[in-house]
Amino acid sequence: MKEIKVGLIGFGTVGTGVVKILQKNSKLIESRMGAKVILKRIADVDLKTDRRVRLRPGVLTRKAEEVIKDPEINIVMELIGGIEPAKTFILQAIRNRKHIVTANKALLALHGDEIFRAAHQCGVDVNFEGSVGGGIPLIRSIKEGLVANRIQSIFGILNGTSNYVLSKMTDEGKGFKEILKEAQQKGYAEADPTYDIEGIDAAHKLTILIRLAFGAAIQFKDVFIGGISEITPVDIQFGREFGYRIKLLAIAKVDGGKIEARVHPTMIPEKHLLSTVGGVFNAIYIKGDAVGPTLFYGQGAGQMPTGSAVVGDLVELGRNHLIRASGRRVPLLSYQPSSIAKVPLKKMDDVVMPFYMRFSALDRPGVLSKISGILGKNDISIAAVIQKGRQIRGAVPLVMMTHEAKEKNVHQALKEIDRLGVILGKTMVIRMENELE
């Protein structure tokens, strides 16, 4: 049987998962692939930690160059994460005519253009299924399963940490800081959770999805990003009274020839499937013009789910290049390079959607009329109002849900409202999506 020799750079959590899968399911992979995968070299700076996997003598090395320059290794898996030295290692491997498997979403979002350009020049492939959605076969579905469709919209719960925090806050009524601490204790959140809770990780993934789905040369810096750290149990409860749940959503839409690209806390109807996605799970809701709405659901991170995606990429490369030698069967970014274009992005100020607003107002006559007058002056109409008698820090919460309004108009109105003497503190605003299609 033909042998395919591969190398691994990064023997951390996901790298260990890859080794476990290759060992546990070796016969299964051989029967499906028609070749035997030989893990020839693993490079990592830490060779002392016990990963609880058995390796042949001589497999481990501290030098990534021993993987990159080995003439027998056909495929290099980069699983160290971060920007450097991962970027350097990948480019070196590409120049040495190695095919690449990576799950590095930050690197691809920020420097993907350079990496894919080098891969085109050297005639190698870069597979990255594990970079978005962990074990969910999402990227391959967009590149192949939905190839007949003009993608119209993407709504994604792309970060398990933030989804866990919001789910627990919703179910238990606890505050953000308390739930985040629990998530850290359980290993669901990093010691520094900034990338997760502030939407940066989800924005990295959305950047990749937009390139694949729309053939758009979008840059990470163009994505609007908002996090969940200011979400309170009060807003979650009011949202539920309106029939909504709060999720950190990654959203991409085509509207009038322009692309909306944004990540932020979003109120979505409780009846929608995405509102039921709890814990650390991910879900991506994609609508195509032919297929209609589709939902991809599963574990978006973790040792074995992401390891599953990495091994799947490895097998695909082996089939395409090393067994049948058919070459690049599918374009790296779904579209032919000549078809990838700079598509104009819709400015966040011009995005139109409904809004949830919670005002901290003094309990005095005429407050509602003052607020509604300012909103109306800015072309914002009110869909529903909840006013409770309970006080929060000396003020009564006045909650409104608006009809669709322009983002710019909302900001202008709130600047004026928050200057009113009857308003105590900054107004809480959460964007809404009523029709996730």
C-alpha cells in the first residue's frame, strides 16, 4: 500500500488530538484513503510534557526545519497558532513544495492573501477546515456542497466561549463576570479571554467565511466588531419578555451589491434555531439562492473536533495530490483567483436593523414623550415599550424595541437622549435581527 509521509509543527492540544486520531483510526483512514499515513516528524518546543500518546523513537524534534526541509514529507500540518513563527514556517514549507494543513484562523484572516499567493506560485494547496467551526465540515461544504449557490447571508455563532457565557447568563440569571470566571475554571475560557468575549475570534472566522462565500477580498480590519462584556442579566430578561435571546453573532449579508460584515451581540427571536444553540457549541446558518436556508451545528473547538477537521484536510490532500495526482481540484478560496474581487462593504453607519434600547430614567412625567420625540426626529419609530416600576441604581428602566432604523440615526438620537437631565447613565443598545435569512 502507498505511504504518505506527513509532518506536524505544534504538539499542543489540537496537535495531540491529530496524533490520537491518526493512531486510533489508522485502519479506517487507510480503508477510505487507499494509502497509509506515516507521521514522520513532530516539531515542538516542549518535548517533556506527557501527551499520553506513544511515538516511535526519533519522531519528536525541537526544530521545525526538520519537518519543513524533509524531502520525504509531502504534507505539513501547522498547529502552533498565532501569527509568528507560524507564518514563517508555513511560507517556508510552501517554498519547499509542501502542501499545508492549518487551523490558524487569526493568521489566515490577517495574512491569508500572502499565504494563498505563495501557494498558487508554488503549486501547492492550503487546507484550513479547522480554522472555522472546529469539527463542523463547514468550509468544505461552502467550497463544494454549495458551489451551485449564490450565498445571500451568513449568521454564525462562531465562538464557543462567548456562547457558553451568554447561555449560562440566560439560564441562571448570573452576571457576566461570575459566569466568565466559571468558564475559566472549567477550561472553556482562556486566562485572557479578550479575543473570545470581545468578538475578535469570531471576526477572524467571519473574514475567512466572507472570502469563501462571496469571493470578496475583504480585510479583517473592515469587519465591525463588538463584544459581550457589557451584557447584563437585566437586558437578557427584558429581551426574553420581548421573545428574544442574545447571541454573539457573526453576520455577513449581500445588500444592494455591498457586503455587511459585522460581529456583535444580537437579539434574535426565541423561535429561531440559532437561539437554541447553547453551551460551547457553534452553529452557522447560511442561505443560498437555490438551496435556501441551511444550518451547520457542532463543536467549534477542542482537541478531538478540531483534530478531526485537520485529519480530514490531510486525507483530502493525500487523495488529490499523492494518490490520484489530480492536482488542485478545488480553488483554495472557493473562487478562481481571477474571480476574487474587491467588493464594496456597507459602512456600519448605513446598516439598517431593529434596536433594543434600555434607558435609565428618573420616574417623572413626560420622560417617555421626550425620548420618543428625539427618536422620531431621527426617523426612528417605536415598536414596543416596557416600563417597570423597579429601580436600578436610583433609576427606572425604560425599555424600547424599535422598528428598523439606520445605525447612524440611532447614534445621533442617543447622544441627544443621554444628555437629558432625566437620563442617568449611558443607554444600553443591542442590535436585533428579526428575519435571519
